[in-house]
Amino acid sequence: MYVRFGKRIWDIAIGLIALPFVLLIIAVLAPLIKLEDGGPVFYNAPRVGKDGVDFKMYKLRSMRVNAPDLIMEDGSTYNGADDPRMTKIGAFMRKTSLDEMPQFFNVLLGDMSVVGPRPDLRRETELYEGEEGLKLSVKPGITGYAAVYGRNSLPWKQRLSLDVYYVKHVSFLLDAKVFFRTFATVLGQEGIYVEEDGES
């Protein structure tokens, strides 16, 4: 019942409450993003959602225009503190997760949920093995179980295993736990980047 109906009601309620704050954040950061290099404010990131359907995930642009995709050995995308592709304002947004705030638009549109596995690129989904494909049986989230218990510091495959755990145990109580844990993770700036050993 919760997964089919309650979760969507919860998403809409939180999305509407967050909307004024999201608009304020965009109003403040948009001029700074534009002034730094003249590029677009938003980055419409292609991602794979529920049931393998592609959608555009909205983000504030944190990287330089036409930045190349740096791929790790495990097939995931590189995300490190020394990433030369990030702009100055982008590095700040990445640390505070403010670049992710426009994804509340995705939540209201129904592409995403507030809590769920973080969405992957199409090429990453093609590397799924075993039960990892279960990740696509639910809507991706702005925050998620793997996102708050390790974030980007965990190897990609380990994050996938946490995503599978979430899918198998999704409930209102688990979503509430992840939602409130998110504030501590973001404020504490935990696990923002890949570890120096190169894992992602």
C-alpha cells in the first residue's frame, strides 16, 4: 500500500513544501553560475528511471561546459575533490548538494521520488549483474539508502548492493530514516567524493 500510493503522496507533499526553498536557491545561485563562465545554469542529466525508462534529471550545472565524462575502472563516473571539470561555484554546490535541489521538479513530475536509489547513466545500467537490476524496479531518489550510508566514498558496486537492500526493504519507516539521516550527511559533508584509492 505504501509503495503504490503512500510514497507518492509523501513525495508530492514534501515536493510542494520544498518548492519555495528550491526556487530561492536557484534565484541566488543562477547568477553566480552564469557569471563564472557564461554557460547554462541547468544541466539536464540523462538518467535511467523506474522500469528502465530514460528521463532528464534536473541539476544546477557544477561542471564546465562540454566537460568530458571521466570513467572509472568499474564503469562508474569519476567524482573527486580534485576534479578539474568543476567550476568554483560548482565545487561549493557539490559539497553542499545544492546542485541537486532542482530534482524536486523531477519529484513533482513523477520521474523521481524523494527517497530512492540514486539514478545511473544508461551505460552504467548495462553493467548491472545479478540482483542489481532490481534497482530499476522503483523510482530513483534525490537521496537514498546508499547516498546517506557512504555516499560517493563507497565503491560503486557496494553502493549498488545497498540500493538492492533498499528495494527489498522499502517502507515508510526506512524512507523516514533515510530522509532525516540526509540532513546529517549533507551538513557533515560525509562521503562527498571518491576515496583516493580510485574507487567510485
